Amino acid sequence: MFLSGIDFPNQIVDAINNRELVVFAGAGASVDKPTSLPNFENLTKEIAEGTGEVLKKKESCEVFLGNLKAKGIDVNQLASSILSGTCLEHNKIHEAIVDLFETYEDIKIVTTNYDQMFEQVINERGQKVDVYNVPALPLGNDVNGIIHIHGNVDNPKYMVVTDEDFGRAYLTEGYASKFLVQLFSSYTVLFVGYSYNDTILRYLTRAISRDDNKRLYILTDDQKANWSALGIIPVYFRKRSFAVMREGLIKLGLSSKKGLFDWKSQFDSLRSNPPKDLTSGTEIDYCLENIERSTVLAHSVTGKEWLEFLDSKNVFAACFSNEVNYSEKTDLWTWWLCENFVGRDDEILLFLICKHKNVISKIFADYLIQKLIANKDISAEFLKDYLLLLDNFLNAPWIIVRFIQILDGMNEYSYAFILFKKLYHFKRLLA
């Protein structure tokens, strides 16, 4: 679904609707004002101030902080104090992430941030959700609420900051990695606020099995990074267009909450004219994937423009096939073609059939026969065209007799005689 210039895969929208989406929030989610959280590297530099130690270029932050801790500096407490004094108010991205979920009971947010901005959003709205902090994590295949996988400022002791902390979380005690292995195999995950070279993202992705189905996505502006090496599918926004990213998340939340009545209102406004903008076009694509939304669409739109639009998306492919390929969607769109064009715009329908080399499915033929028999407004000329097309499907004597009666009423005796001969031949074969 194309929203604010971002092409969100429909799998993400479906995961939201199915309550199977987990949002993984990194430091980038808390960079915007008024939160203004420092990233891990800047936090490391702030912790080091006054210690006489300097973070060297390309030096690992967690290793550097581990060395400071070994020298007696309480880096966990310093990190907690710095963040507690600066990270006081949530931003629009925190709100947008919370609003991706239909209800507060559906919220599934895992964060490596130490701040409590998501809790602040929810508390200010008078709501409550479950909150988990390391090392007491929930089961990775049964997630609800907010999970601080690296701890939070209220409990500095368990904040995952140094290389020793990361080692316990991901290796020796492994509570974080065990949680992630189950999480990544159970849910669709959207990473927000991480960069390709983010040290924390590297730790997280060690728990990703390259044999898993691709269900992990990242919202990013980095089109040069080798995301597949991390087992993640990128969802791109324009370079450094973080306002666009935020707007995309907001619209994703709104679109995913649309019910069938909302879709009907939208389709009714497009009754005779398919959308020309990319956003609405991708919303139609999304609706065509689902039988309930497709049904609402089919009952809302009509006309030549929609026929051409839907045909360009291969919606009618099963209608023009020799193979028996019944499905609810095939039945729906076969009904739509007959209901909207037989006896109304026959020339348009016959042109479409001709375009598909006059090959129609048995399901389509059966619908056409029923519609032609019931329709009193169809002209003799179009009826003869349909009957030529349906010749191989006219094998029931009662159907042939009915069409002979209809043609007789139109004074089309020559074509009625052709059908009479077919009926006579058919009866001889039965005898």
C-alpha cells in the first residue's frame, strides 16, 4: 500500500489486522523533538565526559563502555541519569507507532531504547498496557504490551549497555536471544529507528534464521545497504525525509483500521471512475487480495473504465480460461461481469471476450446462460453473438429449448432453426 511516498507491503497491513505485527523501536524513534534522545554513540560520548577517556573512531561503543566500567565508572547509572534528565516528552513517532494497533490490548512494541516514551503516550490517554523489562521477558511467541529488551532508566542495574551486559543478554544467559528467536518465528516484525551499521541491530539480527520466511521489515532511507544479509526486507522512504516516514506511519495506522463500511464509502466515491493516483491504486490492489473487501468493491463500482482497470490487473483471468479453477473470487468477478454488462453494455463485454481470444470458463458460460435466459432487454443481434460463443456449452435440452423460444419471440427463425437442429442431433445421440 503506497502511503506518503512509502510502499508498505500488504503483508504488514495484514499483520496489523490479524494482530500479528510487532514493532521494534530503536533510537531513531526517539530522535525527533521534543524527545531528542541521543543515539548509542552520542550517549557513549556523554557518559565518557569528564572521565579522561575518548571514544575512538570505529571503536565499538559497548566495548568502550565496558572498559570504563572496568575502571570503576558506573556507566549504567550515568546512562540512566543522562536519559532521565533529557528524555522527558514523547514525540509524534511514538504516537504513530502506538496508533498502528487497533486497540491498546493489541499493542506489541519491543524497544531497545531505555526511555519510557511509549508508556507516556499510553498513560496520557488514560490507558494501561503490560510492560516488561529484562531479564523478565515474556514468551517470544506470546507478546503483548511494551517490552524493554535492553532495560529502562528506572532500573540501571539491568540496562544492557556494556559488552558484558550484551554478552549476558545474548550469550551466557541468553534471555534476549531466546526471546528473539521465538518472536521472529512467530510474528511479522517492523523495525523503526535503526540504521544498517547500528551495533544494536547487529545483535538483534543474530537471532534471525536465514531459513525463516521473510517476515521482517525495516523502515529505512538507506538504499545502498545489504539488508538481505541481515535477513530483513527494506521498506524505503526518501533520503533523510523523516517527516515523510512519520506521516507514512500515521497513514498506515489509519488505513489498517478501515473496516468494510469505510472501504464501501471510499469505493462509492469512485463508482464509475477508477483511481488515477498511486495511493488509491495500491489500496485497490490490497482490497483485491481479500474476498470480503473484493465483494464490497464489486458491489460498489461499475462501467467500462472499471472493467478495463480490473482487467489490467488480471482480475478476470480465471473467467477466460479452459481450466476449471473455482474460487470465491472467480465466482464474484464472473457475477460482476454478467450483472453489469449483459443486457446493458453487451458490446463492451463481447469486446473483452474477443480480447481474450473468445475463451471462457465453464463458470462464466453458466453465468452467461442464466443471465441471457433471465434478461428480456437484450437485442437479437447480441444474443446471437453470445450463443455462437456458448455453442460448446449448450448441451442441456431444456436450455436449447428455452433459447429457441426466446429467438422465436424475436422472430429470429433462422437462428432458432440452427438451435433446433442442435437439439435434434443431441436427442439422437441420447437415444
